[in-house]
Amino acid sequence: MAALTLALDAMGGDLGPSIVIDALDDALTTFPQHHFIVVGDEAELLPLLRSKQLEQHPRVTLKYASQTVSMSDKPGYSLRAKPDSSMRVALELLASEEAAACVSAGNTGALMTKAYFSLKTLPGVLRPALMSAIPQASGKSAFLLDLGANPVCDSDTLFQFGLMGSVAAREVLGIEQPRIALLNMGEEDIKGNDVVKSTAQLFQQSKSLNYIGFIEGDDLFADKADVIVCDGFVGNIALKSCEGLAELLLNNIRSNINAHWLTRWFVKLFYHRLQRSWDWLKPDHYNGASLIGLRGVVIKSHGDADGKAFFSAIKQAVEETQQDLPTRIRDQVEKVLLEQH
Amino acid sequence: MAALTLALDAMGGDLGPSIVIDALDDALTTFPQHHFIVVGDEAELLPLLRSKQLEQHPRVTLKYASQTVSMSDKPGYSLRAKPDSSMRVALELLASEEAAACVSAGNTGALMTKAYFSLKTLPGVLRPALMSAIPQASGKSAFLLDLGANPVCDSDTLFQFGLMGSVAAREVLGIEQPRIALLNMGEEDIKGNDVVKSTAQLFQQSKSLNYIGFIEGDDLFADKADVIVCDGFVGNIALKSCEGLAELLLNNIRSNINAHWLTRWFVKLFYHRLQRSWDWLKPDHYNGASLIGLRGVVIKSHGDADGKAFFSAIKQAVEETQQDLPTRIRDQVEKVLLEQH
């Protein structure tokens, strides 16, 4: 396996740079051939690296960046006012080909804007999309996109999201002919808005994609499709609503259980078994979200990711880079564009 | 309390007319002053009424309708081809003022279309909306609308949804100054699409509404708002995604529990306690959805509602009728329209 170099924005997450250094420590062991460039404030990072005895590690480089994008920074503002942010510097390492992938737990809007400006989209790709794996009833995963990079999409853009998601499902999930579905408010042809209906026509006309039709929200986790396509407004709200419900359910079960001594005792005994039911279902935690369609691999880790979750995002960056996902997407987009004209 | 007459579409649900008759039996006891017109196929309904000794009940009228709208009928088709459907006949009882409210577990699209044509919207109301109560972390309820009556909405329509939801929250939930929020993919002003942004401006300009701003999907159940507004495409997908997740979680917990004899034994013992965590969270089951903005009270019960759930929908119809929700909405819409001009 070829040695890769990954850039880690160490300053982005809610929990500070220590979680990135924890994840780095794991990554150095798990991937004994890869290099990591840790980008951020030296004064903060050096003591953390020292505490893990990583400051002289041959596969770790520290790259200084004087600024940090905060969670409340607006994308345009952070682009103009923070040219030396850890996020920007990490992305520029991809643009200059010093690194093959970038992982950040920072502000999603800023990351999308900066990545778009630093890296540009692949030839033929209209818009990058934010994509995440979501768990399925079968135990497998499906890809859902877009999750918020594009609040408004036309049908050509949604069609490309299906195409890019399909390439990712093949390369990353190993599915030969990924089933592509459009998220809609009904399964019948007449349902939904004009954009969804005309996107369905584009999919139906395509020879190389395995389009299976509309699916509804309640089938998001039913293993009916491998790639589920929607605009960023809908995708963001659908996924976050599910997160909100999962939290509510967990709290509610907890309080029903805590109300009786026998149930409390039971839960102590079987905590790991119950916990397993939940861990599996935190879409943003068990994995990072990929910003696909760009000339490089960019992974957005959840803002409140801990070291383990940030490590998951690094692992995902390694996988996408090893599969050379950007090149695969570029080739497939080119092929389908030729098919259409 | 004044005696009301309610029309029940007995043929609509997935589980057949028997669940409607079960619910009717409960309703006759719970509401000893109200009358019920049961609409549907006499040959099917008479034996069911007889089995409950209701065929001669002084507060039950059987109204024959020769057709049934199926779950797969397209709204336009059912409107043209089934003029004597139980759903249509039940709605016409509202139009002729023989009944004050209608409850149906039938095809949502057909019900919306038929209700719109039979009853028309209230003066000044642009579009009817499908609204449901959703549970909140605090144990209270909030109203979410639209859930699918309007896949595409302009900002005037969304503004009116907030207004109508606010009247319903005051009259039905008893909240003095209901907090209205717009569902969006971020809380900042710059987030979302143009319609959401211009709707926010309309709310901000309004003097009589308690608008609190944008909320994200993960706050849908966090008791941050009493009325949550979105277009029918987003609302339908958000609510159904949550239903899908709840089902997945339930199955997953069940299989983790079933994997060990001690947990199986435990669950048998504490089933009611665990069950409580779930029952509370089935938005479409613990209540019907209201089609508001029309000249009459129309409640859509879930298609697979059992007798208990259908009874909930009847109860909701009684409450909305007693509060005279259509008149309250008409007055408030008139007031705000005058305020705007």
C-alpha cells in the first residue's frame, strides 16, 4: 500500500485539539506507512504532541497556522478575514499536493466554502456535496447526500449527486451496482416537486446507473437503496431530525428505566448490550461526512467528535484516498456526460 | 356542552371498517351527547354495528356510500371516478352542515384534494395544511406543519401556516402566546433557501405573532417552539424519517435484548415500562393529523390506525370542533391581513 500524507485541521472541533492528537496517536499505529501533517497553533499543539511523545515522530509534521475558524464564523467572513486559519492551511496542502486528504471537525459552512475555493470541483462536476453513511436495518450502510452543502439544487445537480454517490458506494462500500433512490414525499411518479420529478427522468434515461425510484423518509434506514439523493435543505433536516429523535428516545428510555430499582440494576448489568443499540445509530459519530466532487478528499468530522470518532474520520479519509475516489468520480462523470451528448 | 355531529369515513383505513366501529363504540361512551354518522358500505357495516349492538343506537346514523377510495388511488382519479366514495360523502356532510367534523383513515392525497374541493379554504386562507402534534422532551406537544398537503410553498403560505398553527396551539394546546419557529438547516439568518428567508421577514414584521426564529431538525423535539413551520415536502420527509428511525431503533433494541435469556426475562417483566418509551413517540398513532384552513374540521387518522388510535382522531375532531377552530382561524387570518394592508 502506497504511503499517503493526510492533513489534519487540529483546531476545528468543539472539544479542542487534544482529541485530534488522540486520534493521531491511534492513526499512527493503525496506518504504519502514512504521514500526517497536523495544522494549527504550535503553542497549543506542541505540549499535546509532547505528552504523547509524538513531537519527534518521523511521520508527524507540525504546520503552523495563526488563525482558527470558530463555529459561529460565517463562511464568507472566514474566507476573507482568516486566510491563515488551520482549516484553510490544511486545505491548501491538498491544492499544492503536499497532502492527499484533509480531515476537519470545524464549522461545516466554512469548510465547504474554503474547500470549494481552494480545491475547485472536478471537471464536469457542478457542485460538491456533503455525504454521510447512514445505518440500515440489515446492518449495512447507505450513503445519503446532500446534507447541507447545497440548500437549493436543480435536477442536473441532483442527478450528479446520485452518480457521485454511486461511485462512492462502489469504491468504499464495495457494492457492484449500487441502488440509487430519490428521497420524496411519496413513491408514486406524481408525488413531490418539479425538481424531484425531472431528476427522476434523468435517472430513468441513464444507461449506466441503477436507479430504483423514489423512496420515502420511513425507508431511509430500510435497506431499500445504497445511495439516497436529496437537496441539502431536505437532507440536513431529515438527518438532524433523526438525531433529535434518537436523543429524545434515549432520554425517555433512561427516565423510564431509572424510575424503578430493578430496572436500574438491570441496566447496570446490561449496559453494553443496550449501548450497542445506540452507538450504531449515531450517523455523524460513527463516521465522518465526505465532501465529494472536489479535486481532493475532504472529510468533515462531527464538531463534538471525541478522539475515537475523529479517528473514524481519518480512517474514512484513508479509505477514500486509497480508492482514489476523486479520480473515479471524475472518470464516471466524464463517461455519463459523453453518454448524454 | 353542545351536541355535535361527526361524520366517520368507515372505509378508509388499511385495517377495514371494524376498527372504526370499535372506535365509535368508545366514542359513544366518552361523548354521551354527540352524534355520529358512519359512512360506508351497508353490507359491511351493518353486521359490525350489530355485533356491538349499535345498529339501533339513537346517536348513530348509517349513511350509505357505494364506493371506496383505495390507498393507491391518485387524488385526481378518485375525485373524478369516485363521486360516491365514503370519503367524499363524509366530507359533503360537512359542506351541507349536517356534520361539523369528519374523520378518515383513508388515502391522504385523496382526502386533501376532496376536502379542498368539497369545503374550500376559509376566507383569506391561501392553502390548507396538514398538521400533527409531535412529542417534546418536556412531555408537552408541539404542532408541526405542513406534513405533505403542499410540496411547494411560497413565503405568504408558510407565514399563514405559522398563523394557523398558532391559533391551533392556543385553542387546542392552551398556550397563550405560542412560540412559532421556521424549520431550517441552520439557525443563522443567512442559512436556508430564499423562501425560508423571506418567510422569516414576514414573521419578523408581524405584530401579533410570537416568532422566535429558525430551528434545526435536532430541535424538533426539544421544546423550543410550539408551532414549527415548513413546506409539505420537508415536513413529510422529516416526520417519516423519524418514524423510520424509531422503528429501526426498536428492532435493534429488541434483537440485542433477545440475544440473552436474562434480558428476555427482564423485558417480559418490564415490558409496559419500555413500551411507554415508544408509545409516546409515535406521532401519527397517538393522534390524528388535522387538515386546517378549511371551512370545517377534517382529521386524518393514520392508515394503519387501530380502534384506539382512530378513537384518538375522533377525540381530536371533537376538541377542534368544540373550540370552533375554523372560526378562530378565520378571525385571526382576517385580523393579520388587515394589519398587513
